[in-house]
Amino acid sequence: MSLGQQLQPHLPFLRRYARALTGNQTDGDAYVRATLEAIIAAPQEFPADVGPRLGLYRTFHAIWDSAGKALTDDHGGESDQESIANARLAAIPSQSRQALLLSAMEGFANNEVAYLINEDEERVEALVDQAMAEIEAQTRTRVLIIEDEPIIAMDIETIVRDLGHDVTGIAVTRDEAVREAMAVRPGLVLADIQLADDSSGIDAVRDILAEFPVPVIFITAFPERLLTGERPEPTFLITKPFQRATVKAAISQALFFNSETAPA
């Protein structure tokens, strides 16, 4: 099997990680594209002592560490999301966010995270805890949950409240979700895709976004239906069944780029 064939199954999830790390699709995809170009240009330098997924993320981080702002400077200056992120970055080291996303969202073990970010394993847990504490302190908001499975909805609600956020409502259909959003404007939406009346959570989110901007995290048992490589793709996506730590990490990272909770 060629290197390209080995890497292909992991690319959608690298795009997910890159978009969560940068806060938007354009910048995240630029880093992934640069990663693939580096691999194509020098395949002999691809890490041979680890599996293809770990090697892919390792190469991505080498690009991330070396490129800095270079990949995003071509986009016509600093975006609103970058401005928000830069304000938060004064308090939250980038390495802590990387550790958080790699462990909680991407599912890497602590020793693998340490390998990817060139850090000692014993520091990874501390970096994750630091990121969670600092992001949570800055990002209190109201959350709308769109989920038709009662047990899952209750679990998500508990996670949201444990993080210190308020829940504006739990909607089980597209129409109900839109009504809830119009009644009390949320600062974050957590949305399943398949809803109780066979309506679509994607359509519900589109209806809401047509009225006002709000960060959205999709939750689905079929991530490949959204990670197609076509635009637009969701920046934040959680796969069912999920770990509580994954939901917490996604919420914190989504709100990290939200102007409604940006520091003054």
C-alpha cells in the first residue's frame, strides 16, 4: 500500500483538527495542504518509526511550528476570528490548546501527544488542564442543544452545565430548534444531524445562521457525511459515541473564537 493510501483515511480528521486549532476552515485547510505538499516533496522524510496517522500529525505540527503566520498572511490581513484568538492567546499558550485538542478531540494517548508537540509526557496532562481552566474562565455563554435522544441530550446538558454555561433549551426537531434560538439567542449551538421528525439538524443550523452568527458543534454517528472535502464543512464535529472530554474540548475551542465571549 502506498503512503498516500495509508494517509487517506486520516485526512478528514486532520482537517477537523486543523480547523479547530486555527478556528476556521480556510486557515486549517491551508496548513493541511502545506503538510501534504511537504510529504509529497520529501516522502523519504516522513516518519518511518511510527504509524501513518501519528506521522501525518507529526508532519502537520512541524509545518505549524515553522510557518507561524505565514500561511494565513495571504488572506488579506487578520480575520475577526484571528483577532479574537489573538486576544485569548495572551492568556492561553498555543501548546496547551494543541495538547487539549490532540488528546480530547483526536484521541491520542498522552505519550503520543508528547511526541507530536515535542514535549515531555508528564507535562501533557498539565497542559491540558491549563488550557481547559483558562478557556473555560473566558467563555461563559448560553447553549442551545439540538438532540432528539433524551439520554444523550441529558448527558450533553450535564456536560454544558458542568462547564459553567447556561442551557437555553433542548430541541428535538428543526422547527423547535429555530423557535428556541429566536426566543433566547444562544452563544453556542450543539446540534445532532438526524432529528425526531426526520428533519435535519443541518437545516436547523442553516435557519439559525440566517438570522445571526453563532458557533456550532455538530454531533453525529456518521462524520464522513460531513467531512467530504467539499465546502462548506463544519469546523467543529464530534463523533458518536463521544467521550465527555471530547465534548468539553470542542465546546471550549469553539467558544475560544466566539466574539460574544471575547475578552475586552
